[in-house]
Amino acid sequence: MSDHESTSRPGSPDEEGRSSEDRRLLHQRLAVRELLDTEVSYLHMLQLCASNIRGRLQQLPQGDLDVLFSNMDEIIQVSSRFLHGLQETASKEEEQVYLIGKLFLEFQEEFERVYKVYCASYDQALLLLETYRKEPELQQKIQSTIEAVVPQAGPSGLSFLLVIPLQRITRYPLLLQKILENTLPDASAYLVLQRAASALQDVNANINEYKMRKEVASKYTRVEPLSLRERLARINTHTLSKKTTRLSQLLKQEAGLVPRTEDKEFDDLEERFQWVSLCVTELKSNVAAYLDNLEAFLRFRPHECNLDIPGGPVEQYSSLSRDLQCQAFLEFKQRLEGLVWRPLCSLAKALVGPQNLIKKRLDKLLDFERVEEKLLEVGNVTYEEEAARHTYQALNSLLVAELPQFNQLVMQWLGQILRTFVALQKDLSEQVLQRAEGSVAQLPHHHLSEPAFRKLVEDTLGQTGSQLRAFRETFEKVLPPPTAQPLLPGSERQVQALLSRYGPGKLYQVTSNISGSGTLDLTLPRGQIVALLQNKDTKGNSSRWLVDTGGHRGYVPAGKLQLYQVVPSEKELRGQAGPREGSQHLTPEPTPAPVCSVPAVTQVVAVYPFVARSSHEVSLQAGQPVTILEAQDKKGNPEWSLVEVNGQRGYVPSSFLARAPSPAPWGWTLPS
């Protein structure tokens, strides 16, 4: 038998090798064809979900649709470009497998970016579907919609469609592995396919890790509206033990007994986040004040006032004011609330979750540091302690990964809100100028140049100011000057203590009742004497002063305090000092009205209203007739008088009373 005959014999090694290569090549082509065909079907199903099905489920709230379909639009965009790349490889059959491997490597980061968001929200979508099943009518409508578009979905309905992206991303490594198994190890495409299969496995591992972190984070970002009873019910020995351990760890760090874990990257991100949060809070506060002022401005309607001045500029101004109040300003307020205020409130609400997560990270960091110490000392930890380590690592990794993007998005959102606010102001100015253009042309001074008009305004304001000053001087002659509040009964000893400790220049008197609203704010009655400690709070706000009452210290509004002057009493001026030499009589300036020298049973009137604070006092109304029974209290203090009003007897401040003024001073007239 010749050599040629022996090599061509069926079942020879060469033929078996060629047959094996042919089978391998056939299986490789089938695997590539499966990849292409399934990618086409997958993209078609995604497009049905995003367009047809989501469009027919408009009976669901928009928030529910966002949860159910998540970022499916982004997945469609990435998958469309990926499919286009796969189809282009078909024209290069010899290099097709190599190009497929390269294509997967190019899309590795994009696959991880879009699929991790979808997978992280998938569990929340399933919970939403469970709530729909509790409403048979709604569930039936959803099922009918799904069956009309995708009959093969069957009874699974929407859950069958929502799981498709998860199945696809986990199938990519299997398809690549199938192609790799049918590729010769010495082929140029083998290493590329191997790297691609490993890369897609890493993508799935990273998605699972991200999903786990999001689940841990969602546990701590939820804000539950719990009552005090429910909060107390959650306290047990386990929670108390954890909090005590954390506090102990924190105190050790503050005392320098144990080192503190430093994380410069996170500290910088947190500082940036806190700065962004402060910007949002300040802007929200300013916009709220702006809206309040705008509301007060809109309540003032000058065009509804009857000025009894027919024709001329007044009528033109009333017409313009009516037009602006009813249209331009009202429309501006509505747009401001819709385009600035509500988005700003939503932005402030979005900051709550990350803020809670940052606070919880600090707690978990203390647990992590304690477990690390135990690992170094003992070498092993319990299952619960190991879980605490993993929780901290998950929270820290999630915050470090997402805080930069979150800070950037908040700044973009904040910038857009500010730009919208500026645009609204500009639109309002243009509308006002446009509406006022016709009215301004009819005003008597529209022909004047700007310098001449400015001089006219200054002269008019100067003349009006002179008239107002003359009016004020005349008015001050008619009514008695305002008096300071009298000392509270029995407060002389407390005032003496404050005077000896701080000196007369630091004493102030409360001019009206103060109700403290904050933790460090004081609640004080009118007439209380306090000593000034600092004329601003810790934030540098000069409208809140830190004071000492002789017993408590706290903050009060600076506008409700007036300097308290210490002057000698009349007895000291006459050389008739009391039994204690050097004693001082404390009285506020200006001095009270001269009612103290009025003999008993004298008819006077109340100059100011007074509200009784105890059963020993009686209330007054301004202008009310009052009968003085005794011009001093039981201790001989002339600052309080015993009076009778409408059949009731009690003490009132003497400075609140005065003899009825004669009618002569009321003969003044308005300055011309």
C-alpha cells in the first residue's frame, strides 16, 4: 500500500484533525450567530418596553414609571451602538471573532455604568409590582397592556420584561466563553476573547458589589416618620450597648488614647458636600423671605385707595398699578413658585439622604475601628463584627464613588435655579417697562433730562422731609413722651447684683415680652433687667445678644433691649438717704410721668395699654379713665400704683398713667 493511500484512508489522524477544526469553526460561527441574533431580539424587546408599553401605562404615576423602567433609555442607546458594531464585524469574516472581543472591551465601562443603575433599582421595581397585585383592577389593566404588546410574556406580565436586562448582562460572559472554547489557543483572537470574557465577569461582579452597597445605603437613607412611643420601643439593651461602645471609642479618640482613622479623600468630599448643602439652605431661606416680601407687596393695592384727586398723574398711576398688580406681578409670583421655589425645595429634600448616610458612616467608622483593634489583639472577630466591617466598607466605598457626581449635579441644579431666578427678574423688568411706557409718556415731567429730573426729585423730597419733621415736632408736643418700662416688683436685689458684677454700662431693660424659640433663647417678661455679655451670637449675627439675667444666660433679640440708666433717687438728691448709705435707687430713663406725687383717689387716664400678669395687677387700655387709690405699692415703691378700673382693683405701672392733657395743644394744623 502506498503512502498516499495510507494518508487518505478514512479515520486517519490528519482527517480527524481537519474534522475537529471544522467542527470547532462551525460551533464558533454558531456561537457568533447566537450572539448577533439574541442581541437583535434583546434590543427589540427593550424598545417595546420603552415606547409601546411605557406609553400605554400612563394611568400609573410618573414616579412609578421612573422606578419601573429606570434608565432603560440609556441601556437602549448603548445596546444600539453595540449591535451596530457587532453587525459591522460580519463583513470581516476572518477577523470577526477578534473584532468581537475588541468590541466587548470597548464597551466594558459603558455596560457597567448603565447596568449597575438598572440592577440597583430592580428590587424596588419588584416591590412596586407587589403593590399592584393587591389592586386586582389595576393589575388586570397592566396585564392586558403587556399581553397586547408582548403575548409571549404570559402571566408573568411586567416582571417578565423587567428582568430581561439583568439576564442579558449576565449572559454576555457565557456567550464569550462559548466562542472562546471553540477558538484555537494559538489564534490571534484567543487572547482578546479571553480578556473580554474576564472583563465581562468583572463587570457582573462590580454590578453585584454596587447593588449590595445600594441596599446597605437604602437602609440608612430611609426617613421613617416615627412617633416618640415608636422610637422608645426600638430602644433595647443591644442598641444601648452599641451606642455606649461608640461613645467610648469616640472619647478615646478625643483623649488621644487611640488613633483616629484618616481618610483625606472622603474628608474633602464631605467638606464639599457640606458647603453645597449650606448654599442650598441659604438660598432656600432667602427665596422664602423674598416670597414673603412679595406676598406683602401684593397685598398693598394703591389703585384701590380713593385719593379723591380726579385725573392727572394720580389716575395714570392707579391704572398702571392695577395693570401690574393683577397681571405682571401675579404672573411673576406664580412662575417664581413653580420654576424656582418648588425645584429648590426638591433639591433640599434630595440632600437629606446623603446627609443621613454621612452621619451613619461616622457611627460605622467607630465600629470598624473597634473591630480592627480587636483583630490586631485577638486575631478573630464574631460574625456580627465582621458584618459591621463590611457595612462600613460598603458605605465608605459608595460615598467616595458617588459624592463627587452628587456634588456636581447639585451645583448644576443650583446654577440652573439661579439662572432661572435671574431670567424671571429680567422678564419682569421688561414687562413693567413695556406696560409703563405709555403711562410714562403722559406724565408731566417725561420731557426732562435725567439730571433735571434727579434735581426735581431731590428738591421735592427735601421739601417733603421738612414738612414731615415739622409734623413730628408738633405731634411730639401733643402726646407725652414714651416712657421706659418700670422695674418688676421685687427685682431690686437682682438688679443690684447685676450692677455690682457688670457695672451700669452693661445693664439693659426688656421693652416687650420675649418668647424664646431656640434651645439657647431666653423667655423674658417686659421690664426685666439683664446684663450684656456679647453683642452677637456665635455666627456673628448682631441682632441676637448674649445676656445674663442673674440666673440664666442665653440669647435675646437686640431690638427688644434698651440701655438702663442708673440715677440717684430723689431722697439722695435731697440728702435724705435711707438707712443704708451709698444705696442707689434704680429707675429707667426717661423718668416716669409725675403721677407718684398725685394724692390718693385721683382721676387720671392710661397713656399705654397694660396686660395684667398676676391677680394683684389689673389690665389697662390706652385712654381709659383710671382712679388712683394709692400712689405706691405696699413696700412704698412709687413705681407701682394701686388703682381702680371698671370696678376692679389692682396694681399698674405708675409711668403708664398721666393726667388728661388739656385740649389746647390739639389746636395744631398740618404744615403747609
